[in-house]
Amino acid sequence: MAEIIQFIPKAERERIRLIREARAIYDSIFPPASSLGGQQDKADASRRDEVLLS
């Protein structure tokens, strides 16, 4: 099967990078209330990224 490659403009990549960096800073200052484990936090972060990119 052929692979589909999606072009992401440089400005969009930079926006995503800045959002992730800001989120990391925020989480270091205000840790998440529920610390169920690292895997849960990573899953939550990837879901938030999907919502932001939509």
C-alpha cells in the first residue's frame, strides 16, 4: 500500500513545539492532581495534543 505523507508547515510545527514547552512548564509548576502513573499522564498528554491539532 502507498503511504500518505502530510505536509505540516514550519509555523504549525513551531506552534506545536511552543504548546508542548508551555505545557511542560505549567505541569512543573502545577502538577496534575491525579498521579496514577507515568503511562496515564502520557496518554492524557497525547489526547490533549490530538484535540489541539484538530
